[in-house]
Amino acid sequence: MIGWLVRCAALVAIMTLAGRAVASETLFDQRTLYPSPNERFGFGAIAPLSTYDVSELQAGWYLNWGVPVNPTHPGGMNVAYVVRLQPGAFSPSKATIGQVVRADPGALWFIGNEPECIFQDGLRPEEYAPLYYELYGFIKAHDPTARVAVGGVVEPTALRLRWLEAVWTLYQARYGRELPADLWNIHNFVLQEVPGDWGPDIPAGICAPWGALYSVSQHGSLAIFAEHVLAMRRWMAAHGQRDKPLVISEYGILFNEENGFSLAKTRAFMQGSFDYLLSATDPDLGLPADGDRLVQQWLWYSLDDDAFTGWGTYWANLLNPDTGALTPVGQAWSAYVKPLFLPYVDVAPLALRMEPVGATVAPGSSVIARGFVANLGNTPISQPFTATLFAETNGVRQDLAVRQIAGLPARHGGGVWIEGPWTIPDSDRWALRIEVDVAGQVSETNRTNNELAVVGSVNAHLSGLNVAPGPIVLVEPGTTASVTITAQVENWGTLDAPGAEIVFVADHGQPLGTSALATIGPRGSAAASVRWEGVPLGWHVVTATVRLAPDLNEVDSNDNVAQARFFVAASRLFLPGTPAGRACTDRYTCRKMLANGGFEQGSLAGWSVIGIAPTILDFGCYHSDFCAYLGGFNSAQTGLRQRVTIPADATLATLSLAWGGVTAETRTTAQDHLTVELRELDGRLLRTLLAVDNRHAVRRWDANGFDLSDLAGRTVEIHIVATLDDSAPTQFFLDNISLQGCQFDPS
């Protein structure tokens, strides 16, 4: 047995250029996301790259397992960023993340480093899902072009795919939608999964006696390496994610020569992996936009990590960290990768924003609209071209700035800001746009990324709910506690959020107070607190809900509620300690309880009609072949109902649905209504889950989820009804209605 514990490998990620450039790639299939194949290759670096000369490696990207504020880009290399996690927290701060996001638009961000590994971030699925939700939304609010993905698991074994499956399931149960990912990534080491032995152990939150039983000699198996890739691609396909890129964000050889991995064996594994990664395709699993390739980019571990050199002769580093000279493996890398370089140019707008960040943008206020234009290619642009910054309000165009650009250096060599003053219109139907090289003066093969737009939106996000003095409050016997509850609200939209208020409720509906907030500007934040006196002993739950002005059409209202639990105990009460074990989230068994919720039968089977029967459509639906159309009538009701029983042993129960609307109504008051209600079997209203009207019918789908866990064991009816007035009808649409109940099996 090897007398050491292989640490979990560090995460390395990539800033892909997916969809940004397509050029002739004579070495491989003409359908490619990467016009220069060397840009698929990357490495992980411990020391700053300014320490070394890495030009001979000709890599396309790198990272250092963190969020560097001012990273270097030698040879135009892209940098990817990793936000480190721990239960309920992340690093660095939002202020730093926002600064870096704005400074490097379009970059790739990984949420966590081997998040399932108990030696790295070590999060259970239920701990990871809310952190991913929070960080994905925050990064996208500051840069819609950013590419955000989950942190890569150590290896996509069956055990670790169970962890990923639990994250996927719990995310959908909690937020009523699929986990959003711009791409997927894995690490791809071949390591055993045995508790207490070498290797990454069992994933956090997953209970199993063991997982993969790989031997040390199999560590460099290209066959297992390929099996892992196929396993991940099959998982992606099964979850409707085939059309997303897959990145192997870290792999390599961790063992030394004394354990059987000589220079020859290490070098052969690296070269063999390159051959496989460049050529592996599958017509059923691969990415169609990339010639059905299975993997889009990959990263070698590592450039310079000397953590393994103290245990023997270690060959996998690409250079010597003491001298900076290429190692024999680094020389083999250079010989393989450098010939893959192909010159290309790709001009594109990378950022479009209003400044100053966080300032309010009430109608009539003045801001500076700014757009950033750069060359994403690896070769300078010599041809002059034009960039135009303009606004559109209710379909009317207003040019803000036009600039002639003489040329641009290669990627990360510098770009050009184009800016102009703009007065915010008294309308939420506006867009800022920037167009580059409309006349086609630049000889580039990819012109799909020559325009960038930002539209008006409001999205209040309740980012935190804290209880002071803490989650456990000690009081003298016979007395009660006093606590302060503070809610933090962020605006992830591009419009002001005026007139917002936070409603605080305790336990089973006891009102604690309502706090009005000052106007929150785009990407700004505000906080409000309430004091709760006389809190008795025991567990308590406080809920905060953000309410916006009724005339604001919010992009996403699912994140407007937050809860916090705390415990009040007598100071002389003995509380036995609870060991920090890893809960078995894979023991949640979920099942769907609605019949024909996505109208996949092409009919209303399973549903009872309320009023006029809705129509089934087979076009324009949310994420399926069929959806229901409620509307097109005057002075009418049209809707559906279905009786369901939530299992008594359901630990979690969530109703989710997608709805959309189009209206002919010109009045600014509510005329046509869509409601989603829970009713008793005798028809009495139990709960209104959703109430929208013609003012919310803005020609887009929206998804909502509702926690029904407190109704376990109840039989209720779900009523979805559109009530239309006598003129200017509103058309409502329904899709993907799902009620899931999840049970925890303590056995």
C-alpha cells in the first residue's frame, strides 16, 4: 500500500471561445469551435506566470485555482477563475468578484474546486446548490457574456455522478428550474474511492462503503480516461445537455517514478491523451457545433506544482519551478502543441454597460453608456472598421457614439472603449446595442458575434437573511430572547427597483414588520432590519419577502424569498454535540405526482377543464413539444385543475411551472388575470401561489417554483385559471407543470 494520501486535484478551468470564431481547421473536422487547435490546451499554474517564460508551450488558457485581480495574459492566453467554497460561504467577496467580472468580460467562471471532495471544498449537494444559484446569478448580472459552470468533480465515476445528480435534483426542487450551466466540466483523474485510503474518498453527502476500486497501476489508463469521458457525456445527454461544451478542467499523472510512473510512461500518457482528445467524436453524444467532439478543451496538471516531488522522482510538471526550464514532458508538450497554431482574427464587442455601477437610473437621469470592442483572435487586425453604440426605445433608434477603429492587437493586447451620454427613457422597453464592422471590412470568418445588446429589466434578489446574535441564542432560564433579523437585497437587473419593501414574518405567519427600501440601482444593494422581542425557547424560522411596486415586470421572482432558522436555548441547558457527519443526500427518492404536466400526450388528459377548454399548441413551447394556450376570448374563464396527493413521507415537495403571456391590452391597470391556486377538495381556497395579469404579459416564458413541503399527506386540487375581461384579450400559455415529492430514506 502506498503510504500517502493523494490529495484531491486542484481545479483548473478555461475561458472558452465557444461560438465566437469559426475558421478553416485543416487538421480536423471543419465544424469547430476553435479555429486554432492549440487553444484547446491549457495548464494549471501555482506561481504567477510572470515568473516564467511559457511562450514555448503555446497554450490557449490557464488558471491558478483562484480569482486573480490583475492576471497576466502571456501570448494572449485566457484566464479562468475559480470561486472557492465552504458551507454557506465563498471566497473572494462579491466586491472582488464583481470587480474582476467587469474587468474581464466573457471569461469563464467555475463555482467551486472539486466541490464534492472532502479534501477540497467538501460540500454536500444541498450545500452546493444554493451557493451555485447565488454566484451564477451574481456573475451573470455583472456580465451576461460570462460563462459560468459547476466546479469539476475529481473524476466522473458512478459515485461522483450520483453527487452531481443530487445537485441537479435538489436545485430543480428548490428553484423550480434546471440548473443553468453554460458548459459542463470534470476533472479526469483515475483514482480509487475508498474511505480513509489514498484517493479522493467518498463524495460529501453520499453514503457508500466504497466507489471505484482502481489500482495505482491503472492511474495512467487511457481506456478508463476515455470511459470517464463517455460516462459524463451520457449523463449530459440524459439531462438534455448534449449541446453544451464539455471541458476536462484538470487531469494528469499524480504518481511518481517510484510508484511506476517513469518519464516514458508519463510522457506517453500525456501524448496519448492529446491524440484521444483531439479526435474523439460520437454522433449521438458529441457536441454538434464542434464536429461531434466529446471534449472541447482540457488542462494538464500541472505547469509547476512541486507538491509531489518530495515523495520521489516526479515527471508530470511542464517546467522546473526553480529554473523555469522546460522539463522533458514540457518539451514533449511544446513539440505537440506549437504546430497546431493557426492564425485568425475575430472582432467582437465584449462588454456593454451603464456607468457608474450601482447608481440609480430613474427615467430622465443621465448615464454614460460604454461598450468595449476587442479582437478575440490570435493575430492583430490591420483593417479599419466602424463601431456604433446606440439605444432603441419602443423601436426607435438613437445613435450615441460612432467610432472609426484603425485596427486592433491580438487577444488581450488591448481594446477600444466607445462611449456616449444617454438619458434613461420613461419606458422599460429599451435596449442598448453596440455593432462592430457592419460593413464587413475585417476579413474574419465568424460574424455571429459582432453585436451585443442589453435590455431593460428589473430583478430583485434577496441575497441573505441573517439573525443576530447568531444561529444559537442563549438566555437565562425563564426569560425570552431578542434577535435582529437583517435582509440584504440586490438588484440584478438593468433598471431601477423603486418602491421595494421587505416583509418579515416569523414561524407560522406571525408578522414582524415591513421595511421600505430606497431605490436600488442596477447591480446595487440595500439592507433592512427588524427587531423581534420576546422570542421563546425552541427552534424558530423567519421569512423575508421582497415586494416590488406592482407596475414593475420582474425578470425572476423566484429569488425574492429567504428563510433563516435559529435556536433559543436556556444558558444552563446541556446541548449534546452533533458530529460533523456527511448527510446522505442520495437517499432522497423523488417522484412526479402530476399527470400530463407537460401536455406531452398532446391533449388535456389527466386534467379537468374550468370554463372554456384551453387549446394544446405544438409550437413556441417552453421546453417540450406541447403546451397549453389559455386565452383569445373576451369575458371568459379558461383553465385547468387536477387533484393530487402529496405523500405523507415527503420531505420535500415542490410545484413548478412555466408560463408566458401576450396581450392586446393598452391600459396600464390589471384587466386579464392568470392565477395558480391550491384549493381544498370542497373548493375552498387554500393558497394562492401565483397571480399575474396583462401587465406581466411581455412575450416571454417565465418559470416559477413553490415549496409545498408543509402539505405532506394532504390531498389538494391545483387550479390554474385565466380570467379575461370584455376587450383587448390577453393570451396566457402554460408548460412544464410538475409536482415532485421527495422522500428521505433513513435506512
